Amino acid sequence: MDNEIQLISDGDGLAVIGNPTDVDRFLVSEGLVSQDLGLERLKSAVGTGAVVAQAGSEIAANSGRWVKLTRESAQSVHKYGLMESKTPGVRHAMVGKPGSIKSWLQVEKGAGSFLTNPALLAGAAGIMAQVAMQQSMAEITDYLATIDEKVDDVLRAQKDTALARMIGVGLVIEETMTIREKRGRVDEIMWSKVQTAPTTIAETQVYALRQLDALAEKMERKTDMGDLAATAKEAESAVPEWLAVLARCFQLQDAIAVLELDRVLDASPEELDGHRSGLKDARQDRLDRITLSTERLVARMNAAADSANAKVLLNPAASPAVVQSSNRVSASVHDFHGRLGIESGRQSSEAIRWTDAAAEAMDKVLEAGEESVDAAWRVGSETLGQARSATGKLSSGIAELSSGVAERALRWLGDNE
């Protein structure tokens, strides 16, 4: 139907499906940037016989575009009230632009074929997951290209067995992805090339995380400011390299997931939705492990910066160096988190200058001195007052004693006379 489109969201992206002209109008009206969804690949997910014929014609007649859900784009589609579907984690809605009404509205009557056909809806969700992961892979490629011109050389120069194997696996995965783009599917032969890759990539990821944990522990053990500055400098150099290794591992794991979904779509389409959900959970688990290690490292670097600032008077050269290295490590981790979609708040430490610290220390000394003088004056005044009071009481006591003695002496003389 003209002027009606179908919206499908899996929480990471939004699929806009409908007549190509209507889809384009909707995207322009909402100011959304999109990319092709690749609906034609759904034909293998819809069964056999008449169902295939009907679904095939529906797929051919529609255009599908994918939009990455950011805070801004999510707000722009929230107003259409997407509803939960029978596919876990997937929400949908029909929107239309009837008559001369300028804005798009939610359509209450009926639903498009993608929303009523469970196989099509599950297949669309699977393809959306693939597009989202491919988008993430592209962003990681840009990240690896910008953090250091020598990152590729660093990775290839590693002599560690785990890294060497990961690099080799990466080449095989890239080759398989290239073939997939040409053929549009992943058959048994293609899958056999990469099905053992996840183990190798996981070993490399664990190795890189342990290197970051070791740096954090080393920072924690250092108490001498000179040693702390040297260790912080080491971390400043090593952390970007290990973050690059983690980014490459994550990129390859996403590539494997894309190939897996294609393989399931080709061999067992009825299992596609469950496999998609499982891959999403596994991906979040990897992000959680990475977040735990990197945030622990940043916390240790920030603690070192605070300690350095507290000792700047005795270490005017080493302390600012620690703060500077800490900030650079934190900036590297923050950028890395952004590329992987991890939310983090970056707080930079400001190095305290020696002169500022000295002035602050002098102010404290003077302040302490004034408090000491005031305390001494108060104590002296109180003591003097107490002394005067005691003297008065003593004089009075002596007078009374003298008078009593005189009286007793006179009575004694009188008696003796």
C-alpha cells in the first residue's frame, strides 16, 4: 500500500521496509542516515512452495534500509510506539502518511507481511544483526587506522604464539568474507575454513586482557615515585598496542558471527532466531569482560595520578609525568570504548605545579601557625586567670590562718596568767 512502511527494531538498529519511494521519504523526513539492508537474502528463510512465491514477490517489491540506533535516532522513532513481537527482543510498527497529512502516523489497522510472517520477521532480525556487526567492524577498522600508523606492523611483529595464530586466522576470515560478498551465502566448504577460528581468537583476547591486568597490578605495587613514573610511562606505550589487539579480536569475532548467521540461514533457517539471540548474549559477555579489565586499569592509573599530585613537592619532575601518562592511558581507553560501543565517563587528572603545591603548603603552615598562636594565647590567658584566682585564694587563706593563730595564742597567754 502506498504511503505505508514497516518499522522493525532489535534495540541496536532500525529496519525501514516498504516501497522504495516511501522508505526514502520517511528517512528524509526524520533526518536518518541509512544503508541497504539486503532483503533479497531473506528468500531462503521463508520455507517452500506457495509461501516462498508469496514472500519472494513481497521481498522483490520492497526496499529495506537499516539505521543505527543512536540516542538521537532512537528518540525520532520512539514516537511511533513500536510494539513487542513474538520474536524475542524485536519490536515493530506500521506507520503511514495518509492523504494530505504531512507527518507520519502509526497505522492501527492491519500489518505488513514482514510483521505477520514469523519466518520473515526472524530473518529480518538476523540480517539486521549482521548489518550492525558489519558496521561495528568498519568502525574498528577506522580505529585501527587512526590510533597509530604502525599498529599493523606492531601486530605482525609480535612473536607470541597466540598473536601469530590470531593474525593467520584473521587472513582466513577476511578471505571467507570476500567470497561471501561475491556469492551471497556461506556454504559448508566456506564454513569449514573458519569454524575453528573462535578458539584461537578467544585465546588471544584472554592473553591481551591479562597483559592489561598485569600493568594495573604493577602500577598498584609501586610506591616510589620514580618507579611509579617509569611504570606509568611503560603503560602509556603498551596499553594502545594491547587495545589494538583486543579491537582486532572483537572485529574478527563479529566477522565470525556474520558468517555463522549466514550459515544457519542457509542450512537451518528455522534456528536463525535462537542463534541470533545466543550470539547477541555472547557478544555482550565479551564486552563485559573487556570493560572490567580496562576500567580496572583506568582506576589504577587515576589513583596513581592522585598519589603523584599529593607528592609533587618532593617529586617535582616525576609527579607531573605520572599524571600525564595516566591521562594519555585514560584517553586511549575512552576512545577504544567508544569504538566498541561501551559507555564510559572519562575524567582527566590535572597535574599540580610545584609552585602551586608549595604555595598551598605555605598557606597551610601559616594557617597552622596562626592556629597555634591563638591556642597558645588562649591557654596563656586561661592559665594567668587561674593563677590570679589561686593567688587571691592563697592570700585570703594565709590571712585567715594568721588571724586564727593569733587568737589561739592570746587565749593561751591569758590562761597562763
